[in-house]
Amino acid sequence: MPRIFHREIIVPAEAIDELGHVSNIVYVRWMQDVATAHSAAQGWPLERLLAIGSVWVAASHAIRYRRPALLGDTVTALTWVAEIRRSASRRRTVFRRAPDGVMLAEAETLWAFIDRHSGRPRTLPEEVRSAFAVISPAEEAELRRH
């Protein structure tokens, strides 16, 4: 099970905005997609979360854009858990152009773990918490550097 999840994305035409590069909103969708894929890879796909009556919802996003991604570019998205709290998780995502590794954007999402029926925060069950390794600040700095 990957502590650091990665996925390659080839930029499609529908991701391009009126300025000729990947739209800001597409990055948010990619952040959600790779987080969901990472959760599934750790044994927690949406169906399993729903079975225990819970879901992750995005409480906030922050993105810093560094360079544009263009039509046909291959983008590598790397994501990891930076912090786990009682009922939330802070996840970071880095987008790099392949194969040169130029950083395109870096992002952070605060995910709230909620009861799907009440919409209220729920304490993370140990079986969910233990499925995700928190990446150390030193390892995170290395991921952001390369």
C-alpha cells in the first residue's frame, strides 16, 4: 500500500481553459481524484466508507500555481497525508510535468471525516486511521524539492 500515491495524467483538451493551459478548477478535480484513488489503494474505497456510514469531504483547498500545464503534457500527481487529527486529515499534492519534473503546482486539502447521514464530524475509526501513514516534514520537503 503506497504511503505516497502517484498517478500520471495526460492533459486532455477539455482541461484547457481560455488562456490555453489547464484550468484552475481541473487541478481541484485532480486533487480529489488522486486523494480518492489513494484512499482506495489503502483499502478504503468509497463503497467501504459508505458501508461504515462515513465519507471524507473537502473542508478547504489551497493551491499555488508555479508553471502552466498544456494540452498533451504528462502531469504526475503525487499525494500524501501530512497530518491526521481526530476527525480530519491534511493532504498535500504536488503536480509535476513529466519527464523533466518541473513543478507545476502544489496544493493542500483539509479533509473532514463525517457521518454521511448527519453531516457532522466523526472520530476516525482506528482501522481508517491506521491505513494512512503520515509523511514526515523532512520527507515532505524532499518530495517538494524533486
